[in-house]
Amino acid sequence: MPALGRSLVAITCAALVVAPARAAAADPEPACSDSGRSVRHLVVFDPGTAEVAAREQAGAACGQLTGYYPQIGVGVVTSTDAGFGARMGPGRTYSAQNDRRTGTRSVRRALPATGPSEVSRADRSGEQWNLAAVGGPGEGSPDVVVGVLDSGIDPDHPDLADAVDRDESASCVGGVADPSERAWRATTSAHGTHVAGIIAAADDGRGTTGVAPGTRVASVKVIDDRGVVTPEAVVCGLMWAAEHRMAVTNSSYAINTWGPACSGSPHEAVREALERAVDYSATRGTLNVAAATNDALDLTPSPRSGCDALPAALRDVVTVSAVGPDGVKAGYSSYGLGVVDLTAPGGAGDTCVLSTTPGGYDTLCGTSMAAPHVAGAAAVLAAERPGSTARQLRRALEDRALPVPCPADYDLSGDGRQDAFCAGYTGYNGFYGHGLVRVG
């Protein structure tokens, strides 16, 4: 308050008597409103915030804390008040349910149950060009668990029945882990089962063989029945894997409630939450592997680039691009110097990757198929080197990789123009990172 002259002392004293009452009347705490719709929010709290304090902060902003990870200060809050995000403050919250794109995906049909006796016993390993490309299969160990953060796994498939660790599996679709089997099983998508087979399908002379047969896989469901991946589901999945000391996780998806995550509020809360979860999991010994996405985007960090593919763009994630059977980056594969760490077979054109699906086998193309080759190779290394840290596993993967130089000509369409530009050198570049992953 500015200094006042002596002639105004009496007025000032009178003002001091009534001012508090006036201020209280002028600025009442706004009452919570009820929109009639309960909305889930990912919320970033200050590091070190205790759960009781997080609950109080959420309550003061008209929300209810339904899940909390005190190790990283990230929570899940539901609220019927449309102003919850504003009450919490800028850059602290994100609601996938409020995002327009979340509701655009239709409900998929339920998958048929797998009858193990109905799955063909034919040996299809001769069709696995991808396995030969990485020098597999390697030798996995039941002491090593890979968390498959995906759409769920079919545990009844004969190639996976002995690999799926039911005790380590959970659904994180709602942002809080649900370990019941009905929650983590594959329901509407074969994607997670396909990924799991690339990692750990049994080497039993029938069907397909994984990169690391003998490894256990945990179904950590983060993709819901509409094909949507929310940030809170991913945080939950990463934390579940970390707390269960899984050696490796595989993330063959991008958070897709808005497309690429653009800078600025509220997406900065998503990146902060994911970075904390990834950093924490690394301290627990978990190496996180992710697909580079199929958007053919240049993910190279740039001041002009306001968007990231998450979790692929996170610093401590091993990000994987895809190559076809010719060893050249697939046209769909995103890339970027400083983002892509390794490359692996993802398929191209009519030559995709064969793996397990509920009820049998099928081929799929994508960086989703490339990433589990790296996760499987990491599992082999974890079996060879028990007690390795996430950083040590990462370095070993890079050291074993086969360097791949930038192509002299990348005109896939044949129209005389380059379809993408590869920056870097043979040992490390934006198309292939440190090179093609090798199992041995």
C-alpha cells in the first residue's frame, strides 16, 4: 500500500478496520459446479508431494484423487466441474476425455476365443525373414519379464501359453492398475498378441518363433477397446512395470488422443508426466523401448517443431524405426536424428511380419512390429547379463547393432524426388540410429 500523509491517518485506520471484511466479500471461494459428467484428468503435482497433500489439492480444485504415484508426483483425478483444469493451474492437467479426437474411434468387435487345438501346428518359421535379419532367435530366460504395453495378450495361444506371466499382468486403461485377467486379456485387438509373439513365441517347431523364446511377457493393457491410448494409461503401465522390476517394456503405439503432442499447455503436462515415469522406471532397472510411429514424420528436435510423438520422442526411451526386407527404411516409418536409436524389421509393401494372433497367425507391417525385435534382443541381453541396469542394456544393444549408412537415393515413389532426408553418418543417423538390431 502506498505511503499516506499525516492528514489521512484517521481515514487509513478506519479503512484497516473494514478492509478485511470487504475483501472477503469481494473474493469468495468459487463453489464447485456439477456438469453431470465425470471427467478423468492426468495431473502433475510438485515432485515429493505426499498423497494426502495431493488429495487435498485435488479436492480444493473440485476433483477427487482416484489414483496416485507418489514416486513421481503424478495422479489421476476425476471431476464433474468443468473448471477443474483452470483451478489446478496452467500446464498441470490434461483430460483425454475432453479432447475431441478421443471420441472419434468406434467400438471394435470382440475377438473370438482361441481354441488351442484349433491353431495350426504347421512350422512357419521359414516365413520369418525378420527373424533371420536380426540373427535370431536368441536364448531367453524365465527370469526376465518384458512388459508388453499394448492392447492385451491372448494367453491361450499355444505359442504364448507358457510365456504369459499372469501374475505380472494388469490393465491400466483407466489410469489405475487392474490385475484381473478379464481386464488385461486381448478383447478387440490382435495387436498386443502379435507384438508378444515377436518377442517370446515358443521355439517348439510349430507356428512362429520369437526373438527371445523362453522369456516371460506380461500383458500390460494400455489400449482400450476403441483403440485409444491415454496418457494416464501409459503412466500407469510404465509404473506397473517399474514396480514389478520388469527388465524391459515395449510400447508399440503413440498416445493418440490428439495426434502428435504439441508444445504448450495442456500437453506439457503429458510430457512431464511421461518423462517422470520413464526416468523412474530406469532407476528401477527397466529399459523402455518404443516404436517411432507410422506417420513418416521427421521427429528431429527443432525450435520450429512444436509436436512430438510420445513416448517415442522421450530422451530415455529406445526408439525404433522400421525397415523392409531390403533393409531400407520403410516409407511409413518416422525418423529423426537424435530420436531414432535403432532400426528393426517392420515390413514393407506385401512383405510384412508374421506372428501370433488370437486363433492363429497373421502378418502385420509397422514400427509396431520393429520395436518388439529390439525388446526381444534386450531380453536376451538381460538373460545373458543378470543385474544389468537400463543404461547398460541400452549400451549393449547399440554396441551389437549393425551400422546402416544413409541411402544414397531415397526415392521410393520413383518420381525423381527424395521422400525423406537422412542426416548423420554410418554409425549414427536419423533413419537407422546406431543400426540394425542384432540378437547375438
